[in-house]
Amino acid sequence: MLYAAYQAQSDLFDPLRLAARLSRQMLGTMGEAMGGLHDTPLLRNLSAGFEMIERAGLSHERPPFAIGTVTVGNREVEVREEVALALPFGSLLHFAKDVDQKQPRLLVVAPLSGHFATLLLDTVKTLLPENDVYITDWHNARDVPLTDGGFGFDDYVAHVIRFLEEIGPGGHVLAVCQPCVQVLAAGAVMAQENNPAQPLSMTLMAGPVDTRINPTKVNELATSKPIDWFAQNLIATVPPGFKGAGRRVYPGFIQVGAFMAMNMERHVKAHVGLYENLAMGEHEKAATTKTFYDEYFAVLDLAAEFYLETIAKVFQQHELPRGVLTYRGERIDFRAIRRTALLTVEGERDDICAVGQTVAAQDICASLRPHLRRHHMQAGVGHYGVFSGRRWKGQVYPLVRNHILAADA
């Protein structure tokens, strides 16, 4: 009933949002017809109010990456989004470009935690000039028919392995947040099997490798209830009208609501600021806020088995740091990782994956020689600052680039 109630409420508000959009457009048309009257404080406030109503609500479709060109060297190069491999629960998306020099092939593994891969737009834009970038484009579980089966923790690991195999030997992998665990597992499985496509380098950024260290509010929430409580209270059934009708999912709207509750004051302040920017005609400032929330409020549902297994394995039982994590029923030996150079990155002010949780991977990969390991703690940034924003571009990325190039040599 949870999902059906949410969808009924969303459908109920659709006419109101449509009316607000038409009213805002009408105000603009009337103002222009009356010789610029639309630029008065009264009409700007009315228009701002209508736009805030219009924007209320969530989207369940991936926003476009819309990266038209990128500067490589001293010339602009066209970027084409190409699906290199399509699977039911996720596609391997390639940002293809025509460049003269060979670039490192890099798989960016996006989180599967309620948002689409476009959450890493700034990450991709920064990587593109000097790397041949691929990304895991996870699909909304409510759009995957029941006939395509389930998707659990091991399936995520299998997707990472399959995508690396599609990219081919000599590739690199970079994981952001939640998938650091699965990427580390995939790297070990590939090393155990001597898979020729095992990555030359692995970059783990702000991920929950060992959540026993400096537990955050997110970690405490995951351990505050037994796994049965999560199954009974947070899992819903996709209602009729969607391709995945009948599938059990962890709805994206619950995840976004939980993240917002952690920093509600900040989100309220941001929306008050957005209204003021719109009312004052400060469109550039408003555009920055709108771009962020267009992505933040685009949500996807997670397959129930993946969500519950992740809670159990990563946050409650700590199977990876305890050395008992399995893949397809076999225990994973992380000492098998001997050739994949490892970089771990953390943010000083990260309130989702705290300092110490990601660097734990360094000890887990005990067979790696010292020159193949490196850690960086970025001062002055929270979770998102590790992989987006000014410090990501100017301080973190140069280390990532050097790490990839050194392994690629």
C-alpha cells in the first residue's frame, strides 16, 4: 500500500503542477505583450511562486547527461553517449569521443542508492578530457519486468565484472560511495580467477568499506533495527501501470526523504533562496540551485533483494572487513589482489562515509606492495565534495589522474 499511496498522491498533484506551469507561462506572455510589465516585483513574485509549485515533486526518469563537447588539449571534441552493453538492471554507457591520442579506459561505478548515475555529472565532466570514460547507468527497478528476475548484491558484483570485461584488458575502475564494496569484491574475484580484464587501477572514493569505524548517522540507522524491520517497513510493491508492476523494491522516494531529513534546515534554506532569486530576477543563481535539485529529486527504486542484502552484508554484519564476504557461495580472498593499484579517497567532513571507513581497504588488500597503494584525505569537504565541486577538480582529481597514468604506463 505504501507505493500505491505515494503514486496516488503524486497523481493528485499533477494537475496542480500543470496549472502552475501554465499560469507562469501566461504571466510571461501577458507581461511581454504589455511592454515589459512582466518585470515588475509583483509579477516576479507571482511567477516565482508558480514555479516553486511547478517544481514540487519527484521525477522517476534519468535526467540527460547532456555533455555536448569537451576540451581535449586545445580543441573542442564532440561527446557521444553510446550504450556499449545493455542489461535489464543497468547499461554500460560510453562517452565516446574522437581523439588522436590513446586515453586510459575508465569505468566509473555510480552508486545504486536512490539516484541516477547523473549524480556524478561533475565527476564525469572532470574525467572526460583525459580519459575514455564509461559509467554504470543503473535502471529504475520499477521499470524492469518481473520476467527479468531479481537483482541482489552478487548481481551487482557480476555487473561490474561484466562491464570491465566489455571494456577489455587494461582498463581502470573508479567507484563513488556505496559501490566501493562491490568494486573491491569484483576486483578480488577477477584476481582470483586471473581474469584478463582485471583493472590496472582501482580508485575507491568515500565508500563504506568498514562502517565499524567512526559510525555516522546513516550507519547507526542501518544498525538500529533488525533486517526484518527493514523488510517489513521500507519495502514496497510496484503498483500496476509500470513495467515492473509486482516487483518488490526499496522506493527512491523513501531514500531521498531520509537524506533530506538529515539536513532539512539546509534544504529549506536552499528553497527559500531559490524563491528569492527567482523573485529578484537573479536567474543565474536560481539556475545553479535548480540544476542541483533537478538531479537530487530524480529518483530510482532499488530491487528489494539488493537493498536488504547491502544493509545486512555491509552495515550490519560487516562481512568485507571481517573477511567473510562471499560471491556466488564462495568466500572472496582479497589477498588475491596483487597487480591492481589502489587509491582510496576520503573527505574530512563526510557525514555519510566518515574518515577511516574507506582507507580500511588498504589493509584488506594486504598483498599489494607499498608502491601500489595510496590514500588521500581531502581537507574541508563533505561527502559530495570528494567527487564534485572546486576541490574535486583542483585537488582530488589530479591525484586520481596520476594514479591512473602510473598504473597505465
